[in-house]
Amino acid sequence: MVLKTFGWSFAITALGLVAAVFYGGWQAFGIVAILSVLEISLSFDNAVVNAGILKKMNAFWQKIFLTIGILIAVFGMRLVFPVVIVAISAKIGPIEAVDLALSDKDQYQQLVTDAHPSIAAFGGMFLLMIFLDFIFEDRDIKWLGWLERPLAKLGKIDMLSACIALIILAITAMTFATNAHQHGGMHVDKAQTVLISGILGLITYMVVGGLSGYFENKLEEEEEAEHEAEEAAKRTGKPVSAVAMAGKAAFFMFLYLEVLDASFSFDGVIGAFAITNDIVLMALGLGIGAMYVRSLTVYLVRQGTLDDYVYLEHGAHYAIGALAVILLVTIQYEINEVITGLVGVVLIGWSFWSSLRRNKRLELQEGAATEA
């Protein structure tokens, strides 16, 4: 089971590390290894949340997530994305940006650093909306009941998540209104950049999340209709046509997963510049890490881990909330990637420990009931 799920990850790791040695020797090998660990530690919460979505999809779409999805994750977010943000922020062509990344790595890193406010605002708002929608939803299973019960009652107010997100964005933008900075001889106001990028992140979440939710509901309706049709077919002996909506629903859920992965990868891509500004080593290291996150997601689904450890999803969403806040804070203040990674690991570890305690308590209650 482990080899089947992680086989591609092991193979990509070996190829990536060998490529690093050929590219830059043993020093490059070490940098790629460190970047891989960084990406895995920062994205473990990503795997847990992905698993909650992926378990609703069939085996075919799980394979698509591991194949086409990983190509998007590695080449799109870990290789193309840093080039695109440099091209946009520096107002140069993509080919010039690639040339800059390979020939003048220091200037390339500076351009990515200058683009950080817009990246952090976009990713921070997208992740914040995921967190807010989760904590305002009334759930049968509650982890931190003292907090989640009152929040679930508040969640009955329409559009509360969006209102709070916009308030936080406005506060963030106003906080940096006086922190305009010089860039390329032009006076650039970070507040406007943060505001526009944050709103775009909010719109992206609403569009992609709304479409995936809509088609998920449609899928459930079609599945009920299909079940009724199958029952009728058994009685009449007629064949049943396939449900076309399932593919469309799965596609939009897949799209939602990719946007979610993109938002999670922001901190990994930005954090990677603290270790290297070599785009090739960055793509190798973060690509290997992304592959493990994908494999871990599928492993959690196939093992039913989220069903056995019911608070894991809660811990991951709290980690998302923490990451959203950290991204917004990093617009003005630098936060070490170790802290970012540890926050997620601690919250997920705590939720896992709470799940173990709950399972043990339920076993004792069942045992006592059986004896009685």
C-alpha cells in the first residue's frame, strides 16, 4: 500500500536529487533536500484538507490529481509562478524573466520580494475564507466545543465569512497605507496593492468554491436520480444511462483543489528564497515536496484516516487560519519559515492526539456498555 501510493514520490525524489548533483554538485544536492523537507512541513495541512475533498472523488479523478495535478503543482506553481510574478511586477516579458532568473539571480530575488505584498494578500485572503467558512459551519463533531459552538451560531448570519474577511483586508491595507515604498524610481502604495490583490483572492475563492459546491450538490442529486433509475431498471430490465454530471462535478472539485494548492504553495515558494535564489534548485526541491504532499493526500483517503481521526480536519483548518494570518503579517514583517511550519505541525499534532483520546474514550464506553 505504501509503495503503491508513494512509489512515484520515491522515484521523483531519486531523479530530482541526481539532477541536482549534475546541476550543481553536492551543495545543490543539500539545498534540494532541505527545500523538499521545507515544502512537506509547510504543506502537511494542505494534504489533510485535500484529502477531505478528494475522498468525494472516484479513483479516476484521484489518478488525475496525482498525474496532471502534480504537473500543474510542480511546473505551474513551483517553476512558472515565480517567473510570472516577476514578469508582472517588473513589467517585462516571460522570456526576459526566465533569462533574469538564470543570469541575474540577485535581481530576480529582489523582484520576487517586491511582489510579496500582492502574493501574500491574494493567498492570505483565499486561505482565510477557507478557514472562516469552516469554523462558521455547524458540525456534528466539534473539536474545541467552547469555541466552535458559539461560532456555529454566528455562522447562521448570511455572508458573515466574506464580511469578516473584507474587514480584515481593510485593516491590513490601512495598516500599510503609510508604508509606501520606493520601487524602480516610482512611488508605489502598498495599501492599494494589498487591497486589490486581497479582493482578487476573495473573488477567486468565491468563484471556484461556489462552482465546486454547486456541482457537488448537483452530483448528489444526480446520484440519487441514478439510484432511483437503477431500481426502476431492475424492475423493467432496461439499461441505465451513465450520469454525465459526475464528470463535470469532479472537474470543478479538481479545479478547486488546484487553486487551493496554489494558495498553500505561496509560503513555500517565498520561503524557498531564504535558502536559494536559483530557480532550478527551487523547482527541484519544491517539486519533490509537492509530490509527497500529493501522495500523502491519496494515502489519507485510501486509509480512511480522516474517518478514524475525526479532529484532523479541524486541526488542518485551524492551521490554514494561522497560515492566512501569517501571510498577511509578512506583508510588513518577516517571519521565519520554521515558525510557519511549526504552527501547522503543532495544530495538526494536537488534533491527532485529541482524536486518539476520543477513540480511546469511545472504546471504553462501548466496553462498559457491553459488560452492562
